Amino acid sequence: MIGIERQLRFAFLSMGFISIIAQVVLLREFLTIFGGNELSIGIMLGNWLLLVAIGSISIKFLDRFNFHIREFAIFQFIIPVIIPIQILIIRIFPKVIGLIRGEVVGIGTIFSSTFIIFMPLCIILGFQFSLACRIYSGFEKRVKGIAHVYILEAIGSMIAGLLFTYLIQYLNPFQIIFISGILCILSSSMLLYLCRSRALILSTFVLIFLLFLTPEISSRINFSSLQILWDNELIDAEDSIYGNLVVLGDNNQYDFYENGILLFTTQDTAINEEIIHFPMLEHPEPRNILLIGGGVGGLLGEILKYGVDKVTYIEIDPKLIEISRRYIPENNLDDRRVETIFTDGRFFIKNSNERYDVIIVNLPEPSNAQLNRFYTVEFFHEVHEALNDDGMVSISIPFSESYVSEEMRILGGSIYRTLSEIFPDVKVIPGERTILLGCKSEGILTYNTDLLGKRINERGIMNKWVNIPYINYKLSPHRINFTLNSLRSNAEINEDFRPIGYYYYTLIWSSISGSEIMEKAFYVLIIIIIAVILILNKNRNAPVLFAILTTGFAGMVLEVSILIAFQAVYGYLYHKMAMIIATFMMGLAVGSLLMNRLMNRYMRRMKNPVNMLAGIEFLIVLYSLFIPITFIEISQYAISQYADTIFPILMLIAGSLVGLEFPLASEIYLERNKEIGKTAGVIYGSDLFGAFLGSLLSASLLIPLMGIINVCILVAILNFVSGIALGIFKT
């Protein structure tokens, strides 16, 4: 029995480990197809959580099968077999449903495809948790068994989150799954051996197969399946911590993609010249230049035409430079005037003491919270401080003069207003992508085409596109006035803690895909609320389940809020982000372990444990109000250097508060239900359902529309109502 108990603990750890590895790998695969805006990410992650919740609750309906250790081991054996198949299906299904590369995919397609493909794995993972709690209750009394499974799964998840950061730099998705799968199948084999099951023979053969599956074979599987996804135009592919990098093309013309989004095309001279030459010509004497993003696509060469003293090129992903060197030998990275720094652009500006004449921000549109940071009033203020007195910044926005939709006008207007809040002089360069120029001093930026033409001649600039006739065409008064009138809207200013910019981008994405986000979101919310009310109304433990649901919601919303705030205050450094997320998982384990010990010591003395559950709800209320105060203090005062210490602590406390409730709520529910498996399934399912709502709504709608501060207040209100409901339930 001791051997089985020890092996079960290892099995629960590996269950949490494979769950997180699978989640991250499969979400990255879908991002390549659907892109990375917050709504699509919320739908994908929400579906994962919802299906795991359904799986955990399903144990209520499978009692008659009397599943036990042998069945648990078989399910654990099946999991690593399913995941590679799911990767292949994800890469093939765009061809099956007729998706064209670059096509904007609607909400319905994202929801249905992720729901169907995630379903088998997530249902098993959820069911596994409830079954694990039932099995382990034979070794640990009552709720102690549930708490230990929860703790071990959280620890496994934490280890997986940290380890994935390093694995993805050296291994492809199939290799990562095979390594993780060996862990699961080894655990499964040991359990089957201890149970003296014939299924051990099958699992052993599979384990041997995985052990001898060489990296070369898995690399071939990976590349061949990517060829199908990319219409057999793929010539290279690499995975980095920031996403999947892909190179397409031939005849010395290559397209570089990251997570399915086109980064740049080689020999795209017109775009490169527009991005560089307008800001460089506007400056009287550009000597020190900062370029954020896209340098290897030809921008560095255009900057160096001006005989500058120095170009500082910021690129967040070293793998992009590594892969570009294979196909763009003349990329100017080795020029003595070019300094390449691998870091987050905003982190660099915030911590740099150097002053620049021109700062060129060449990044994709604000489609998500990470990119939106480069279009906020706080970022423009940091840029303002990094410029010389006559310095200027250049950004481009998804605003085309040939087609102006209402959604594009709102987003463009928001960024234009935001830039104008900081810079006294803002000019527009009309085009298929409008360029915005902001200068620190007035009277330097100009629409005088004669002056700009004179500078071209004096500086000896020979361009294919941006020449004197082209400048006259671009800066015609009619085009400038049309663009300015279109941008002058009542759109709101984009802020770090109220990132309305990526919500406006989501509206553009929605209009192109034919999805009415607000209308559908409203009806979906109404349906969900009615369903929750009906379900809880029939359950005599409704206040307890509502408390767990609101805590799951609070945990997810606070986690997302802390991550967005950290990116804004500190920067997007992947290893730091991974560490912060891992501390949340650690908090779950710490909180659950602490409550488990408190219950073992003091439970018999408690007259009513509901009091303690209500107390934790009120602690969440206080913490939800404390977090925004901390954000404001960090952002406004000179303590951002401590952000990499403060934010993990904030995340650890948030996770601990969520972890505290799980064993206690299970104990209260078990008093009336008496069945360990059902109790674990219902409590775990309620927690995940709350997290599902938080994932779906927080980053995509609540935070951009309400702001982080108000969203934290909303979380406090919900948990306050939950605490009051528990007080009524107690009496």
C-alpha cells in the first residue's frame, strides 16, 4: 500500500505537469492559425477550462462503472497519445474547412474548432482529477485526500510552466510532448505493475517506442505537418519562447511569420522606405537613432543611408535574428554603427539614459495587451523623455486612406489623441498604413515638400520610391486634411491600466471576420448568468459553490491584471513572466497546504466552517482593493526597479487566497454530499467555471472597457456578495 501511495503522488504530479505542457503547446498551435488578439486567446483558454470543468463534474454520472487505480493509470497512458494527434489535427484542419492564409477567422469558428479539438483531452484531464481524489481518499481521510491531489497537481503545473520556458528553445512541440509523455507513461506503467494489470505490456511497448523515437524522426513529423499548414511553401521553421517563427518563399524573396502574423517581406522596398525616410527627412540632422523592431527586413539599410553616428536596434527575439541571417546575408547587422540589443523595447527605453534624435517604433498594430503597451500615453511619455530637444518619434497605425471603416477611424483616432497628449506637434503621413510623427518641440515637423526635397538632395539619398515626386504626392493638402479629419474623433485615450486600444483593434478584427462581438458577448453573458442561477438554485450548497465560482473568477482576473500591469510597468521579458505565472501556481499549493494543516488541527473546534470560508471571501475583497493601489504606487513613484520582486509576491498572495478555499469548501460540501469523487468534481468544476468566465471576459472586454482599477473593484464586489451569501447560508 505504501508503494502504491507513493506512486500515486508521482502520478498526480505528472498529471499537473502534462496538463500545463499540453495547454501551452496546443494554444501556441492555435495562435499560428487564429492570431493573438485577447478575445481569441480568451476563447481558447476559456474552452480549455470549461471542458476540464465538465470532465471533473462528469464523475457524478459515471459512478456505476466503479473506476479505480487501474482505470486511472490507463487514462494517464492515453493522454500523451492524444496530444500529438491533436497537434496534427490543428495543422491540418485549416485545409479541411477551407481557410486561406491571412484570412480573418470569426468567433464562431474559433470557439467551435477549439471546443471540439480540446474536448477529448480536457474531459479526461478533468475526470482524472476527480477520480484521483476518490482514489486517494482511501489513503488520506476525507478532504485531506482532495487537498493533497490539488496541491500535487499545482506543483506539477508550476514545474511544467518553468521547464517549458527552456524546453521550447531547443525542442519542437512533438519532442516536448514525447518527453512529457514518457513521464506519464512511466507513471502509468508503475501503477499498472503494482495493480498486476496486463495493460502494463501495452504501456511498456509504447514507452520503449517513445524512448527510441529519435529527434530526427520527430523533426520530420514536425516539418512535414507544418508544410501542410503552410501550403508546401515552408522552407524553415523555429520555435522560440515568443512564438513559432516560419520562413516562406523562394528566389531570394522570403516572408517571415511569427505566430501566423507576417513580420516582414524581403525586398519590400516601398514599405521600408516609407517607414524610415519620412521621419529621417523630417529631422534637421538625425545622428542617433533608436529602432524598435523589424530591422533585419531592410530598415537598417535605409537608416544607414543618412550617415548616422549610431543606430540602436531593439529586437525581443534572438531567434528571429538567427533565422534571418540564413536568408538575408546583407542585413547590416554587422555594421560598426549598429548595436543590436535583445530585450523588450519598452523595458529598454524605460531604463536607458541615452537620448535620441529619432525613435522609430516598427511593431504590429495593438492587437493584444503586450503590443498595446507601445501605443499608450505612458509609453509616449517615456519616449518623450528619451528624445533630444528636437527629437521625434514615428509610429504607424492600421489606418488606410483608401478604405476608412468606422472601426479603423476609432482606433486611429485613439492613438492620434494619445500621441497628441504628450507631443506638442503631431503630423500625419497618409498611406495604406498611416504614419504618425510626434515631435518634442514645435516648428520642426513640416509638410513643406520643397524643404523635404532639398534635404533629399543635400544628403545624397537615392531611393526607388520615396523621392521628390512621391513626397509631393503623399503630402498633398487634400490627402493630409482627409486623414486628419478622419482621425479627429472622440475615441478615448489609450492607457496602460485602461488599454482601450486593443479593444478597438478587436472591433476591426470583428468587422472583418463578420462577428458582432458586443452583441454576441451580451447574449452569451445573459445565457451564462441564467444557467448559473438555475443550477445554483437547485443546489442546497449554492452559496458554497457560488463562493468557489467567484473565487475562481477572481483568481483568473487578478492573475491577468497583474500580468498586464507588470508588462506595462516593467516590460515583457518572457522568463520573468513565466516566473510570475509559476508563483501563482505555487500560491495555489501553499494556500491549499496551509488550509489543510489548519483543518487538521482546528476543524473539530470550529462550530461552523462556513464562517472561515466567508472570511476568506472578505480577504479576497480587501486584496482586490489593495492590488490597484499597489499598481498606482509602482507606476507613479520611483519603485519600478522593484517590480520584478513586488509582482511575484502579488501573484503568490493571489494564488494562496484561491488555494485556501479549495479544501475548506470541499469539507463543507462533503458534510452534505458524503461522496469524495463527486465533491472533488463539483468543487473543482465550479472553480474552473469561474476561471473560464474570468479568462473569457477579463482581458478581452472588462479590462480595456473598465480599466484594471475598476475591474479589481468589480472582483471585490462579487466576492463581497459571495461572503454575504455565505453568512445567510450559515444561519
